[in-house]
Amino acid sequence: MNAPTTNKAAIVLLSGGLDSATVLAAAVEAGFECHSLAVDYGQRHRAELAAAERISAALGARSHRVVKVDLRAIGGSALTDDIDVPTEPGEGIPVTYVPARNTLMLSLALGYAEVLDALDLWIGVNAVDYSGYPDCRPQFIAAFEALCQVATKRGAEGGRFALHTPLIHLSKADIIRRGLELGVDYGLTVSCYQADEQGRACGRCDSCRLRRQGFIDAGVPDPTRYLPGVEFSGPG
């Protein structure tokens, strides 16, 4: 991927899913020297960590790092506790919400940014086609960006941190279209909340439903690898 250079380092949170892969591609296109950061927080869908490493290499990140934090120790989510992942839409914030996950991940990215003398953080939060998670909203991003200025040495010395959220107002279909323009191979990504060790998706969880509908709405083939026996009716 050819891109202009800004000679500026950036930390890109990379989960291994569709959205974060698109964000990394956007940051590379914008000319940043990208350092991707994945967080092993005890998630049950651990295939996403291997996906993040593949995506980082494929999209030309300068480095890729995995930080381990055990959120299973506090639980409270179907992704980190012995709670069934729902396979039907529900009301309110779903049990797949991981308490304070984006706050934790952005804090780790912020610390890493200070170490690398970077002022730019990129994250793939989305407030349109999402599951209602409170830490994906513009209000949260604005609050955390303000926190960056007062919680860090760089901020105290006059540095201005910027949180880049290029997907926050896009539909899943628009994210996919943008990623394809940027050359993202979505076959490398894993979005399923209960993917197997090979990264094959269940096709039933909320993340799978949103992802599949995104490909249908974008009018492009779905490259997701599903578990044997998963069947869908209609296009896609």
C-alpha cells in the first residue's frame, strides 16, 4: 500500500476484527508510522489475537505488540466469564459488553504512546452498527481524549493527544466499502465472539450477524470462514 508519510508515530488498537483492520489501513494511508497493539484480556475468542498479528503484517505496521491483562479475574461478561454468548438479539446493553474494556485498552495505548513519543491513537469504535456498548460512543471518546491531556507527562508538557475514530459514524457496509478501497483482506479478520481455534465463526452471535449483514448491504461477497453446518438463507 503506497501512502504519504507524516513521520509521525501512531498507536493503533488492533483486535483482529473487521473494524480495527480498517482503522489500521486508514492510519497507514494517512501516512502514520503505525505500531499496532493487541490486548490479550482473557477473551474466549482467542483466534482474534492470531488474526491481529496477520493483519498487522499484511497492512504494513511498523511493529506489533500484545499486552496481556487478565479480565477473567473480574468476569462480568460473556466474553470473559462462564456466561453463554447470546445467539438472539436482546434488549439493552448485551452480556457481551466487557466492563471498561475500551477504557483499559486506550489506557494501555496511551502509555505505549508516551514510551514511543507518539501523540496519535487510533481505535475502531463505531456508534452506528454496534451492540449498544457505552464505550463506543462519541461522548466516551471525547472524555478520554480530554483525560489524555491531564493524565500524562506529554500532556503536562504541552503535547496534544488525538484520538482518531474514523469509523464512528459509518455503517458496517460503509466500513467494508472503505476497507476494500484501502486493500483490506477481510478474510484475514475474525469477528465472532465464539470463534474456534481456527478462527471459524459461529454465524449466530451478535458480532456475526452485524458483520454478515454488512457484507450483504455492501453488495460484496462475505469471506468469513464459518463453522461446518452454518447455513444462511437469502443473499450473501
